[in-house]
Amino acid sequence: MTTTRENGSLYTHIENKIATVEFGHPASNSFPSVLLERLANEFDKLSINNEVSVIVLKSEGDRAFCAGASFDELVAIDNLEDGKAFFSGFANVINAMRRCSKLIIGRVQGKTVGGGVGLAAACDYVLATEHASIKLSEFTIGIGPFVIAPAVERKISVSGLAELTLDATSWKNAYWAKEKGLYARVFETQTELDKEVEILSEKLASYNPEALAEMKRALWIGTEHWEELLIERAETSGKLVLSDFTKKALEKFKK
């Protein structure tokens, strides 16, 4: 079942100390700014919810995990302020995931592009299917994955980030992503994926919540400067999206 809502959907279900956060959008689970803001706020709320020990992040449907930010909003940017605000959407979500006191399990069932790769990288542990290929295609429209790059690099190293970014037209398969460290495990089917997500989240929810919170903090040591860094990166992208190169490239994509 996939949403038909123009601004997408976001639902959280809490049971047995596990919060399942599910997002959806009719355009391959992409994110308009309003949905990114809702997701960032949801992580902040769950961070202080004592009824939650672990979070599972998933998307609707059985095809794309996430197609990144809204293409329609990207095309509409015509000034630096709007550009910075647009690219700050994923910056704010990644920082909310980083700050969140709860461990976040990513359930990636299908292809993911751009900001969606950043979303997966900001999870603490990711389980995926073999259909979960990834691509960073930003160079093809004259911008770059600057906002999500710190999160992606943290998981797959500088060489992995370079390979993914510079080969901007190619998909890397799920086993490449696992080998590089983005995914912890890869399964043949969605049924197997869901079973393993359930087993893992139930195990984690049974552990000492204080120990989980300390582990979360330990995993993210050295990223405190991201509050400023990711917003600076959003400004860089905001400038680039106004360039003649990008405007022309986006016109071609629209046609």
C-alpha cells in the first residue's frame, strides 16, 4: 500500500519498546521539504520517549526505498535562501538521527538515490534486500552530494564515497554496499528482510536501554561539528543549483 498524498506520509507505530517509523511518497518515496521536517521532528520526539528503546526506519511499498529530495521543489529554486533551505532538509534529518538517543535500524527494501543514500548511512545498522542498489547521481545535474557526504563517508570511507559520486550514472548493487559497510546484511527476499528486522529489533529492545544509549553516543563520537558543517554544505548546494549548468540540466530532465 503506497500513499497518494502530495506531501507524502509519515506514520510511527510503537510496540514492545520498538518504534517503527514509516515514510512514503507517490514519487518513489522521495521527500518534499515538509516531509523531511516531519521526519526530523519525529526523531527528536522519539529520542526523549522512555517507551522506546530502538527505532526501525522503513519506507512504503516494495519498490524504491527512497528517491531522495523532491525533484519538483529542486526545479523551483530561484534564490540562494530557498536553495539553502531546500538542501537543509536532509541536513536536519541526518543531524536528528545523529543526535537521537535511540539506535536506528534501517530497513532498505529497494533502490535508493541521493538523499536516500544519506538516510541509510545515518542509520546505525542497516538490513537490505539484494534489490537495494544505490546511486549518487548529483553530478549529472551540476550539483554534488555535499550535505550527505559526511554520513556516507563515515560508513563507506572516502574511496567508497569517491567511487559512488564520480561514477554518477551507475548503480552499485546491494552486495557492493555491504562490502563497503553501508549495509550490515543483505537478503534475497523482502520476507526474509522483515523477519530479520523483527528479530534484531526485538533483541535490541530487550537489552539495557542505558547501555544502548551509551553505545549510540559512542558510535557518533567526533560528529558534533555536523550541526554547522551540514548547513554549510546545504549553502554550497544552494549556490550550485542556481548555476547556468544546473538550470539547463534540470530543464532537460523536466522535458
